[in-house]
Amino acid sequence: MRRVDLLWLDDPAATDPGLTGGKGSALARLAPRHTVPPGFCITTTAWSPGPPTDQPCLTADLAATVTLAYAQLAVRCGVVAPATAVRSSAADEDGPSASFAGQHETFINVSGAEAVLVAVARCFATAGSEQALAYRRRHGLPTTARMAVVVQQLVLADVSVVAFSVDPTGAAQGEVLINAAWGLGESVVGGTVTPDTYAVSRDDPAAVRCTVADKHRMTVALAEGTAETDVPAFLRRAPTLDLTQASAVAQLACDLERETGAPVDIECAFRGDRLYLLQCRPITTLGARVAGKGGR
């Protein structure tokens, strides 16, 4: 069988987690039916780990393949050098028993082919990090990881959202729980901001309970990378979502639960009025805290 080093998310072959990992395969399965930003996966067959180095790099052939794909992504996005999110995607990541949250690298707001190549190589290199190996041992998983990397257009979010189709703590029955904050999602998933919380009835998406937080911090895109900054005073106590938006997120979470056959934990972003699906994975621990879960 011919080796495939790169697959686009809209390629049916990308739905194979053995090739594109947990994150990549989940996005590929959902892309035909949901608003998933365009992107591609460098597959698990593309990377041959060598000795650990301070500056991991790709082979010349793989670098050329990724450079061409990035140029094609630019055409799809309609910009010369699209900002991207570059995320590791291990073959056994985002599964029903182990999420690998925070164990592998993610790079946000990466623009230009050279910067993308560096970020991809660094994602691959984390497959053998001590942190990731320790996590594997704790969960009884093989210590040799099969790693893919996802490169997607970055949504410059006005509001970022993490939602749970069921309450992971078990406290709220029959509701979708939503955390939302201004800007990019790193402040929400990293727990550096107290987000607004919404509880939406699964039976009636128009029934929404909201607690608006005093949101001090937000993550914003810079010319390169991201930074945390203070939320402007007029936005700190303003609700991040209106009722229509909260209902749309809840409906999406319930739809994804039905499609995947299990409760889900999703990341979304609003850019204007458009809702983008960024990640979807099973809720691996129903007793987990709703907020401050760490990097994804």
C-alpha cells in the first residue's frame, strides 16, 4: 500500500485515526456536516523519530510536502499567508478512556510556511516527551506513540466556547453546560479566565440559564503567536453569548453526541455570527471539573 504523508480534512481517508490521530480523524468525520475550518493532517506515517534535539526538523521531502499544502491552504482561505493552528494528534488521543489533554503541543497563530514547518516538527517531537510518556504509563498505554499533526486555518474568534453535552460533574441533569469568554480559546481551556457559564435545557434549547462572570483576561492574536491581555472594561461584565448563540452551541453539542454515540466535550468559536466547530472528543471523566481543564 502506498504511503500517504498528508491528507486534507475533507478527504475520506482522513477519518482513519491510525493515519490522522484522534483530533484529525474526528474533525475529518465531522467536516462534511459542520462548519470546520479548512486544514490538512501530516499523517502518522510521515514522521520517523530520531534522537531528541533542541531543534527538531522535518526531512526535505516532508518539508516540501507541507510547504505545498500550506500554499494550497492559502488559496482555499483566500489569503497569502493564512494564520493557522498547529496541533498534535496522537493515534490514541481523544479516545473514550484517555484525552491526552495538555500532554502534546499546540501552536496558535502560526503564519508563513517556515513557521508552520517548525511548529509541525515540534508537535511531532512531543510524542516522546517525558510528560507524554508518563501520561501513557499512568493509563496503561503503549509508550511508542503514533503521532499526526493537524494544520488548520485559525478562526480569529470574537468569543471562544467550551461545551459539554452533559454535565461532567453530574450536578446538573438534562442540561448542556457552556463556558464562554472573549477572544481566542486558550484562556478558557487553560483556566486563566473565569468564563461566563450557560446551562441550556436539552429538551428546550430556548431555556437558558446564564451566569455572567467578571472576565479579567482574554487571549488575542499578535503579529506572531498569541498573548494574554486585560479585557476592556466595557466587556468585562458583558455577556459573551446571546440566547440565540447559546442555544446554537447547545444544539450543536447534542447533535454531535447523537452522531458520535457518546457525551462530548467540544470547542467552538464565534466569528461574527458564524459558529465554527474546532474540536470534538468524548468526555473521558464525568467527574472532571467543567473549567480550568488545561491545554487541549
